[in-house]
Amino acid sequence: MTQHSPMEPTKVDVAVIGAGPAGMAAAVTASKAGLSVALLDEGQSLGGQIYRNIENGTPFRDGILGRDYVAGRTLAQSLRASDVTYLPRTTVWNISTDNMLDLSRDGSSSQLIADKIIVATGAVERPSPMPGWTLAGVTTVGALQILLKASGVVQEDAVLVGSGPLMWLVAAQMISAGTPPKAIVETTPKGRMAQAMPHILQALKGHRYLTKGLSMIRQVRGAGIPIYNAATNVRINGGEVAESVTFISKGKEHTIHSNHIALHQGVVPNQQVTRLLRCDHKWDASQHCFRPVLDGQGKTSVPDVYVAGDGAGIGGAKSAALMGRLVALAIAQEKGKALPERVDRLEAALASDGAVRPFLEAMYAPAPQFVKPAKETIVCRCEEVTAGAIQEAVDLGAPGPNQVKSFLRSGMGPCQGRVCGLVVASIIAERRKASMDETGYYRIRPPLKPIPLSELANFQPLEVAQK
Amino acid sequence: MTQTADLIVIGGGIHGSSTALFAALRGMSVIVIEKDTVARHASGVNAGGVRRLGRHLAEVPLSQHSMEIWYGLQDMLGADCGFQIAPQIKVAENEEELDRHRARVQTLNRMGFYHETILDQPQVRHYLPAVADHVVGGLASLRDGFAQPFWTTTAIARKATQAGVVFKEGERVLSLKRETDWTVTTDQDIYQAPKVLNAAGAWAGALAGSLGEYAPVEAIAPMMIVTARLPKFCDAVVGATGRPLSFKQMPNGTVVIGGGRRGRADTATNTSEMLFPELRNTAATAMDIFPIMRGATIVRSWSGVEGRMPDDIPVIGPSALHDGLYHSFGFSAHGFQMGPGTGETMAGLIETGATQFDLSAFAIDRFAPPNT
Amino acid sequence: MAKRIENTGEPVQFTFDGQTVTAQSGDTVAAALTAAGIDILRSSVVSGAPRGVFCMMGTCFECLVEVDGVPNRQACQVPVTEGLTVCSQQGAPEVLEASA
Ligand SMILES: Cc1cc2nc3c(=O)[nH]c(=O)nc-3n(C[C@H](O)[C@H](O)[C@H](O)COP(=O)(O)OP(=O)(O)OC[C@H]3O[C@@H](n4cnc5c(N)ncnc54)[C@H](O)[C@@H]3O)c2cc1C
Ligand code: FES
């Protein structure tokens, strides 16, 4: 593998964006098939979200993070052993229709041109808008896990608020680390088990996940942590920083004091790159998110652009890696290369790994409080736009997120709608009694990440003829 | 069923919408047909400069007229257009540039226009305290301004609707035919009217061409970049003289930078695309003229599809071939300010057949078709 | 309160608003500040309300700080290095007045 080589490639067969399980697997497989591959990730190390910091694990941390985490090391090793050019700390901030990638690395910008682009940019946490969620000290549950994985830092006496497998996993990891959460405020509404049951037979094919999930929940309960079920009316109180969280559970109002409140409502595909490229997207009613429209081989509606991993729809790390390999094979085939492994086996493995999903999706669909937040709740954190203001803009005639953005600046701040996008769209859809597909999503414009004006002035573009 | 009106306007940008509004105020019945949504293209996404400064001499009278309407526009529309009066200043980076400005002011004065004035070095510093030391002066129009393009264009359309104009959004005109009246066929309906205005922006050339009138409209994609908020340091809209730049700090502190450089425009897909390498010099110019910009961060960009004529001034006026057909397009990246005034003028021309303005410089037949 | 359960890197010192913070090599600025018990990194450009780390993964842009004079850097994406000068970003109060 080449890294930090003085001559970085300017033209490759395949550019893979994102070095999580999907991206690493896609890069290795494409490279094995004889294609030249660049793997780009803005992070400092291989691994993406789940396998964050995987190459620097210690036995102590491995013990806390568990077997599923450690499994990523093999993938990282195969990448290191391959011919892939891995570029860490490299942010792809624009891609133009001629497959030219604008990159920022160590404070300077340059370009790379690729025949094929694999978007493996994973998932982001679904927003949990609620009163007080902008206070300092309020983070996502994922943020706590990143602290633990990357720096061995744990937040003591944190209160976890939300639902979904990742919240239970992080609670279990915090217990193993000797710093259990102070309480868990579960927001999964009553009656979800009944809605999920029709999927249980299929889910049993993926019983490994069910068993793991149940044992995590058991571990957390066994540790004696207070757990409040089916919480509603959740709000965070505080002046400068978070001081407590208040909610109703079993008909009673509770307030728990903590300066560290962590929120979670599951994860959703990170749409920034596929939206920037104007790929077609469709609303997935089961996963409650937009997904890029793909053929069976990860190909989007835009020529030469593919998606693998959670960015294609939430499937977890194992599915992400399998899909990464499948997409790489599809490209290899198109390029007339001999395939290093069999497609049908991968497809079967992918189907079996995904069996548990419909059950989880029915069980952990976001609670209504977070899809239709109360009027005074801030939805767009960057520009401090409330749910009520968005409703008013709709009443003034704004038919979709882009017009609401023009009226209110929601989604115009530095996060470019990454946090508020889905909630803004669902508030508009609700108000107009329109479907999510009719309502649509923000148009995403470059730069995907802010770049200094001085960096643009010193931009070093490739001197190739533009088509 | 065929719908009829006195006037059919093709295009729901600021020119189509404001002509429709003023025509309705004159008592005409008007239908506006827009293939996407009102303000979706150049009129809703431009830089918002309300600028008389530095215009082509042929445009000055119409632009001046438009400015007078702008001052009262928000009251007239009963809506917030984000309009603010502010100086527009073209800074001169050397004496030679300043001399060119001096000559221009003399020419304008001879024509009877006094809105542009010369700023010497202390004056330019007074208006632009953050300007770089090497700037020697500038050309200013102190009562120009800026507005929110999307708010403005949609407010004009709302007012037009109140005045009885019917907007047909999401409908594309497929063909135009003239018998006694014009028959306009869209992908959804058929309309008839004695008069038709082609205000179809970057798409207007094809429409004129389909009626045998040659109008070489080039689709261009002006590019704008926006920085994160900065402390307030500039109240004026600023341009450079010797190199392309348009520069404006918004009331919320963000700085919008554009100027000359073009991205990729595609009229078939309605899309435009940023080409960042083209903005290298613009970024450098902004930092040269305002050293505070060396610490700025770009958070957003946008571009839109605009129609440009080879001589960079629009086509405004009656068709050279057909009765009852009028054109108002090709504003070449500076038509936002002209919107209200041109709309008012065109409405008068369409209703009465006459106007006080000399539109000969904007005539459609000034372009010779190739190979003839 | 944040607690570091394992020391794997070398000690690295940097400053945040003039205060010396000891971190570990491999930390991001955001992780180091969190470990040091610092939860407020900036104030909102709109209301001036205090804000801190939210997602830790580069998505939310809540952690914007000035690093060695360059504003708007994501603290959760910038690795700590010895002697780094990090400053909190204070809204844009003058700007608010101007637009009010
Ligand atoms: C915070 C969080 C914590 C999670 N924890 C767990 C867990 O403990 N266990 C579990 O089973 N699942 C977890 N998940 C789900 C798990 O992350 C996914 O199922 C899996 O990692 C998907 O793999 P991927 O390769 O698709 O994406 P990822 O692993 O997310 O990889 C995507 C990569 O793309 C990079 N990237 C994005 N945009 C750009 C750009 N413009 N330029 C350059 N690089 C870019 C990112 O830096 C990232 O490294 C978590 C998810 C999140 C969001
Ligand atoms: S904490 Fe969200 S971007 Fe850094």
C-alpha cells in the first residue's frame, strides 16, 4: 500500500470516498481486480465510524468495545497489504459532473479525476430535536462512543436519551469501562413490539444480532441502571450548560440531573455526496429516511457513481463490507477484469445479514416527538430556526425545503442541513399533507465542508482539458 | 379548454412577473406560464445587487427609472424584499483606473445623469474602512442598494396574483402560433391572447428562434461563494475596476463574493455547476482589496442559469417580425435591478404601443444570423 | 465529568483561550477539551448562546473554533499538536446589532 507518497495520483480507475467497512472492502476488492484505487477519508485513520481508530487498539479498549469492533482489524490489515492509495485527512469538498474531485488535504486543495466513484460515506445520527438540545453538554450517543474509541475518554454520569441498538451498545460499553450511565431514558413508544412481531420469523434468520441485542439490554439492566420506558415530552433544562432532563414515563414526570445528556434516534444515510451529485433519492418508509436509488449493484442514477454501505440504506458494518465488495465487482466486470471472488455468494451473505433489519426498523422507528417537534423547538441548530417558523413559511407558500431555506436560512449554516434536513422535510410534508418524495430534500451545494478563502486562492487544479 | 387573456407572459422570473404586475395594474388580463416555479432561476438566485453603477450607457435611463420604482417597491408590494439603500463602489487600484472613472462621470453628466461620483482616497476609506492601502479611490453610486432576490421576485408575483394575474407553474410552452391571435400550446393546455411577451431568460433564444427571430442567447452560470459570518466591516456593495469582483457583506455578517467567472450551465437539465478553479483569482482579488478576508471561510456556493447576449446588454422591445410579440430577456447577469423599471416600461409598450424610452440599442434584429 | 480510562499516547500541550490544556497525542482538539472538562467551545452566531461538541464526527459543525488563527475549524476533526493555539469563537455580536 502506498501512503504519503510524494507523487499522489491525479487519475485513478476508482475513487472511494470513506474508509469505513464499505469503503475499505470496496477498495481492496477493486484493487485485487487490477484497478487503480484511491481511498479518501477526512478522518485521521482507517475504520470509519464503527471501526474508528481500529489500528491503534489496546487489549483493554478491545475488551470494552467488543468482538464486533475487533473484527474490523482484519479488513484494515488487508487494506494495508493491498495496492490501494489511502489518503487520510483528505476531505472531498466537491465533485463535478466530469468526475473531477476537489480535495482538501492539510490545508491545501487539489484535484483527482476518477473513472468511477464509490460513495461510502456511511451514516449520520438521526436528529433528536427537543427543547434544550442546543445547550452545551448535550451530545449524541455516537459522540460518547467516538470519545471512547478514539481517545479512551468516557463521560461519567451521563444520561442517555433515545432508542435503538446503538444506544444499548454504548450503554453496555460504558458499563464495561467502569463508568455506567446515570440513567437511560428510552423513547421507544408503547406498542412497538407488536408492530415489529410480523418480522420476527425473518429476523430469526439473523439470530446472532437478536441474541447480541438481548444480551446487551440484559447487561445494562443487570448493572442496576435506572431505565425509564416509553418516555415522552422530553426536554433538557439549563442556562449556559445542560443541567437536567425532564420527561414523562408511566404517567409520571421525572427530572434527572446531569451536565451530560446524550441523544440517539438511530442512524440514517449521509446524503451529502449523493445529493451534491444529484443522484435520484427515494423515501424509505421502513427506515424513515431518504436513500439513493440504486440498481442491484450499487449503481446510482448518475453515470459512474456507486454507493456502498450505510450511505445506501442502513445495514450495519457487515452488510456494508459485503456491499463494498459487490460494488467493486460490478465495476471490475464493467471494466472487463477477471473477478477475484463470486458474486452469488456475496449476494446470499448480504441477504442473510440483512434479515434482522425489518424487525429493528419497525421496533425503533423514531418517536413522533422527534419527527414533528413542538412549535418552539429549534430544528435548524446553526441558524436557530424553530419548527413553528418552518410551518409559517409553508403557510406563506414555500412548497419544499429549498424554498423554506430561502425564506428562513434553515440549512444554510455551516452544517448545510446535515442535522436538520430530515426534520425540516417532515415538518413541511406534514403541514402540506404531501408525501416525503413530493416534499424532497435540500439541494446540496459545494463546498461539502467549509474551506478557507485563502485555500481557494491557492487551489491547484489539474491541467486537463475539461469536457 | 382554451384559456384566453389580453397578454401571455412566458417566464416567471422578475421580468415576466413585473411586466405581468404592471400590465394587470393597467387593467389587462394576464397569464404567466413558467416551466418550473416562480423565481427558480436567475431571478431568485442572483447576488441581489440593486446597482446603477457602471452600467452600459444604453441601459442608464431605464436603470435610473427602475431605481425610482425600487425606492418605493416594498411599500407598493406590501412585502419585505430585504431591500436596503447602500453605496455601490467600484474601487480603483491605481491612478489609471481612477482616470477612466473620471472620464465616465463626465460622460454621464453630459447625458444628464448625476448618480455616479468620484471618491478620492480619504473618501473611499470613509465608506470602506477595511479597504486595502493600495486602493487610490473609486467610482460610487451612493444611493444604490441590494435586496433579497427570492423574496423580491416572489413578492412581485404575489402582488401580481392579487391584481388578477394567473400564474401557471410547472407548465412548459411547446409552441407559439399566430393567426388573428397568438395560440400558445404548453405541455398541459392551450392559451390564446393577442399579445405575448417572451421573458424566458436563458431559454428565450430558442423560443425566438422557433419564430424565425435570431437571438444568440448563451446560457451562462455566474458563480457566487458565501463565507461564514464575519464581524461587520463593510456596508457598501463593492466591485473592482481592473479585475472581476462583486463583493457584499450581508446584514447577517456573511460575505457574498462573485464576479465574472462562470461555471457550467445546462439549459436542457435546468442545472448549473460550480467550477472552483475559475474562482481562484476572484478569491485572491477579494483578499487583496479587503485584507480582513484572509481569515474568511467559504461555507456555501451557488450558481444559477442566466441568459447572456454577445454584447452583454439585453433584448428589450417589440419583435422585429411579428405583431403582438415582445421580448425582454438576455440581461447578461445584471438584470435584477432593471426588473421593476423594465416591467413597467414593457407593460406600457405592450398596452399602448409606445414608450418614452429609446429601446433601439436593445432591438432583437441587431444580431445578424450566421451565414446570411 | 469526563474521565480518561486509558493512556496510550504521549502528553501534548496546547492552549484554549490562553489556558494550558494537556492532551494525548491522537486526540482531536474536541476530545482533548472534553477530557479536560471544557464543554463550551463557542457562542452561537445567531443568539449568542453557548454551544459545545455535539456529534464528534464532523457532521454538526457545533465545535467550530479558531486554530492557530484560522477560524471555523472543526475541533472534532483537528488533531492536537504541541503548542497549538485554540480560541473559542464568540458569535458575531457587532453583526447582530448592525442587522437589528
Ligand atoms: C456515531 C455512530 C456510531 C456507531 N457505532 C456503531 C457501533 O458501535 N456498532 C455498530 O454495529 N454500528 C455502529 N454504527 C453504525 C455503523 O457505523 C455502520 O453500520 C457502518 O459503519 C457502516 O459502514 P460504512 O462504511 O458505510 O460507513 P462509515 O464507517 O461511516 O464510513 C464512512 C467514512 O466516510 C468519510 N467521509 C464522509 N464524507 C467524506 C468526504 N466528503 N470526504 C472524505 N471522507 C468522507 C467519513 O469520515 C467516514 O470515515 C454507528 C454509527 C454512527 C453514526
Ligand atoms: S462536534 Fe459535530 S462537527 Fe465537531
